[in-house]
Amino acid sequence: MNVLLWVVFPYLSIAILIGGLIWRYRYDKFGWTTRSSQLYETNILRWGSPLFHFGILMVIIGHVGGLLIPKSWTEAVGITEHTYHLLAVFIGTVAGFCTLIGAAILIARRRLTGPVFAATTRNDKAMYVVLVGVIVLGLLATVRANITGNGYDYRETISPWFRSLFYLSPDPEIMAGTPIGFRIHVLAAFALFAFWPFTRLVHAFSAPVGYATRPYIVYRSRDDRPGLRPNRPGWEGPPRLPVSANKRGRTGR
């Protein structure tokens, strides 16, 4: 069971993530988007979106630092374990609650705003369930172990195991002794990775690389101002000259 949970499942999730991103980019480029609903409602979105994105960005930075940077490296630059622990717990908890509150605002907006809810698919609903589940499980594990409990240094267990996946020498026995809350959080996170390429979350792998070099977009006014030709529906052709004018034109040539 340990091999299945901590070796097979993580590698399978990573393979689905990479393969899904490649497939989505090749066959669904026009679907590689957030499917923004800003057109339908902006007041609530103005609060929920920045809060969620700020929180999730801080959460990602904290996880990258905690999982990929070995404990010995931070101690070598003078950051003690006690200092790192206090910073990680405080910043991580604040970032987690910002992410959760922002997600709650966005979900409430999507459910209570008619046009936004009408544009919500079953895939979106499933994505929100998995995403919020990962966030809640992470917060519960952190609060239970480090705030209400005696503390837990995940950099001695989860971090070495996570890095061992990239060394292609995973040690599933390391995870066997971690608290159950952290184990459930890790499994839920890998489930989210496997689901990621097939949701609107795929936009996180986008970058406006060509924005600075793209051609200008030309906007033309359609106001009815003096001197402008009146607008015609797109299906109408150019105006026809009277028959007499056409005859005069041919005679003049």
C-alpha cells in the first residue's frame, strides 16, 4: 500500500499532468483560457480574485521553498529551524486563509450571480471541490500540528520524500510515519495535479511572452457624429447608385 500511495500514485499524477498539458496545448489551444466571467459581474470579482491569487501565490512560494530547498541550505545561511518554523507557520497560515476566503468569495459569486452561474460547467464545480479540499486539508494539517499541537517539521520527512521522486529513488517508508493530516493533504494535492490540465486552472501555465511584440489593436468609433457615414448592418451590401446615374456614368466614359 505504501508503494501504491507514495510511488505509483505520485508518478501517475505527474505523468497525467505533463501529458495532459501537452495534449491540451496541441488540440485545445482555444480552450486554454480561464473563461473569464468579468463581463457578467465585476464588483465581487474585484475583491475575491486579488485575494485568492495573492494567497495562492504565497502558498506556492512557501511550498516550493519548503519542499525543494533542503533544511541544511537554510541553516547554512543563518536561518535557524526555530526562525524558519515561525515564519513558515505564520506566513503559510495567513496565505492559506487569504486563499480560502478569496475562493469562498469567488464561489459565492459564481453561485449567486445568475449569468456567472449559467456559464459554470460541471467541470468547474468539480475543480472547485478539489481545489478547496486541498486548501482546507493543508490548513487543518498546519493548524493542528503547529498551532494547537506540539509542532511538526515536515522538512525532515515530506520534503526528502518529495525530492526523492525527482531523483527517481522514492522512499515510501518516509511517509509512513508522517501525521495522517499531512498524508491526506499530499494525496489530495497530487489528485489536483492530475485534474489540473483538464480544467480552467490550465491558465496558470500561461505567460504573456508575446504581449510586448504583438501588433497594435485598432479601434474605430461607431458613434453617429456629423460627417460620418451612417452605420449599416453587416449583411447589407454597398449602396447602389440610381439607374440614371449608372447610365450617365457609362455614357461619360
